[in-house]
Amino acid sequence: MTDGSAPTIAGDGVGVLLAGELYHTAALRTAIGSAADGVRTGAELLLACWLRYGTPGLRLLDGRFAAVVVEGGTVVATTDHAGTVPLYLRWGTDAIELATEAKALVGGCHGGLPVPGTQLAPGLPRVRRIQAGTAVTMVPETGFATAIRTWRPPMHRIVLPEDVAIARVTAVLDEAVRSRVDGRRATVVLSGGIDSSSVAALAHGVGALAESVSLGTDAGDEFPAARIVATHLGTRHAEFRIGAEDLVRQLPWAVAAAEIVDPDVLEYLLPLVVLYRALPGDGRHILTGYGADIPLGGMHRGARRLDSLDEVIAVDMSTFEGLNELSPVLAGVAGHWTTHPFWDRAVLDLLTMLEPGLKRRHGRDKWVLREAMRGLLPETTVHRPKLGIHEGSGASSVWTSMLLGAGVAAVDVPAVKRSVAIALHERVVGRAEAPEDVSFEEVLREVVAN
Ligand code: AMP
Ligand code: MG
């Protein structure tokens, strides 16, 4: 799983494997100096950075990646600041195995003992996940392991005049999109909400928007809102409509890709996995608006007071770990690569740090982002209230009605959703069964019968 460039490289007794891509590399090249001359790929840049700075140099890397560095008898496994590319570890008696999918590490009877900087993967007693923003150093020979943090969510807040905050948000998001397209043509998954519309407008602004795409079902869609944006930009746009029950039947794919058991998060990810699978062509470079709500408090439309808004932001920023919402495997199962400008390190730092009064202002949620995008988007888009993907597509409600139809009592729906997710996970991750061989309805019947 990579962006397409050679993922491994060796030099000066060091082996490097980079799964993913680095962004904002010009500054890093400057810091590394002449050793970065002639360096072409991300893996080569990581190697050059390592040779100059060692393990703490991993803090300089800015990107969407998991990486492994082997030097002498030492193995270093690291994630990007937000762990957007999951990295799993099984440390057995005679080998350290690392993979970007937990299902690749099931089986075997060793592993699972505590390792600093890691957490057990859900449902898998011998597989551990390297934490977000962490580099774990392991010496297989002696069993020694230690970890450093390479990033933490900021806890302080900065106070800025409105115009300065707006200008900074515009600049940092524009740079995140530029760095992510880097001369390529991108597909944007577009709901017509402010987040994905911002990404579409900025990608179009640098001439990189090949197409935007929207998903709808027979239970709901946001097609008109997305169309308004594509028409405004004058860009190519495609709509994909599928039956809502058929969407829910693809849950084994969402569980296999996300490798999680949280039914709420699965409801957000399922429509995206379904859309990625429906897209014609392979190897698309996809940009999303995913994740803007976490540093901006967008999910907490009801939080009236700024103290509670900032507190939910602080909590959400310290609990995203392990949800795998940004995992590239979600689109990787369909042969595409995704990247998420709102979780660019500099964007995330800035949005998190802005004082909450810039996020809820003049009666509007995500105020600073809306103002930053005012010149690029239609007025209706700038003011459009948030609608979650699980709401707009009907994923939540139709999954619920399918459970009710199978005889589940309304009060039991949340617990049964979780049990279904756990049962699916056991098959597509725990036993690494192919998702096309696992029937949602059969798993539901088994869960209801027990
Ligand atoms: P949301 O839950 O609305 O914040 O959605 C997260 C991201 O998923 C958005 O920023 C879009 O990039 C994408 N998305 C949401 N809904 C749709 C949709 N109906 N069609 C295509 N992409 C979507
Ligand atoms: Mg939305």
C-alpha cells in the first residue's frame, strides 16, 4: 500500500520502508541539505532524514504514512502524526511482523505482550497497533522496546483577530491541498457540505480537480447541494445512487477495510467504502473533506456554550486514536488512494489551536472555515448546515430498519449493531475471510438467534 513510488530503499546499512507519502517536502530537503540532492521518492527522503537526524528526525516528517526503519539489530516502526495509515505489530518469539492491516498478522500463537507506544488491536489478542504520532524502537535480540512521541494534539488555544484567523486558515488549507495533489489530477468525494466543497474549490483552484463524485441511496442523498458546487466551479461531476439496503449489505467490506468494531464509526465509513467501490477506473487519487469536524467541533451543533465546545474538541482530539477513520484501506479495497487535507499536520494544528469563539461565532458553526471559503463557494454552500454522511445517505436509519425487520426490539438496536460489527470483524479480520464471502444477512441472523 503506497502512493505508487518505490516503498523500500537501503543505504549506509539502513533499510527503509515507507507505506504512504510525505508532504511539504521542500522544507525538509532544505534542512537535510546536500544529502537530499537527487532524492526522488518519499522513501529516499526518509532515509536521508534518518541518516542526518536519527529517530528524533521522525518528528520532522509530515505526511500520510506508516514507516519502518531497520538499522543494525534495531527496528523502528512509526506512524504519521495522526496515525492515518494504521500500522500493526506482532512480536513473536523469532520475528517481528509489521503490517498496515491487522488481518495480515492473525494466526500464530505468539505476540501480544505489552510494547510501549502500542495498544492491542480490537478482538485480536496477539496484534498490537502502533499509536498515532509515535515511533517505537525494538531490539529483537534482547526484547528491549521504547517509544517516543512525534506529535501530540495541541492543548493551548490561540487568540487571533477575525481577519488574521481567516487568512491563516485559507493559506494553510490551500497549501495542504497543493501538497497533496502535487501535479496529479484528483477526484473529490463531494457531499456539498462546507468541508468537501472547500477541498473541491481549492483543488480546482490549482487546476487539479478532475472530477467530483457523490453517493446517494433510495433513502436519501445530497445531490442538489453537491451539484450547486460543481456547477459553480464549472467542473465535471458524477452521481452514484445505490439501494440503501444494498449499501448496508456491504458492511463486511467496511469492517474488513476499517478493522474496527465501533458501529457509529462504521456508519460514517460504510457509505464512503461503497462509493469507492462504485467508482469506475482504478488507481484514482481521491481527496476528501473528512475530519474537519473534529478540530472545529462541527459534530456538536447543539453545544451552545464555548466552554463545552472547546471541551468536546479537546476530548475528540485525544480519542481519535484507533478509529481508523482516515485509513487508506477504505479506498484501497477498491484500488484507490485517499488523502485528507483537513488532517494535514499544519491544518490540524491550526484548527485545533484556534480559540473556540472563532469556531462558533455570529450564530454559525465552523465560522472561521466558512468565512475562509466565502470567496470560492456559492453563498448557499457557505451557509449550509452540517449533515453527516450517515444521515444524508440513510446508512444509519436503514441499518436500523433492517434490524427491526429481523425482529430486533428498538431498545436493543444499538447493542445488536455492535454485536453484528463484532461478528463481522471476527470473520473478515480475525479469520481474514474475504468480505465477498461473508453475508451481512447471515451474520445478522446468527447474532439475532444467539
Ligand atoms: P461528513 O460526515 O458529512 O462530514 O462527511 C465526511 C466526508 O465524506 C465529506 O467531507 C466528503 O468528502 C465525504 N462525503 C460525505 N457525504 C458524501 C456523499 N454523499 N457523497 C460523496 N462524498 C461524501
Ligand atoms: Mg456532510
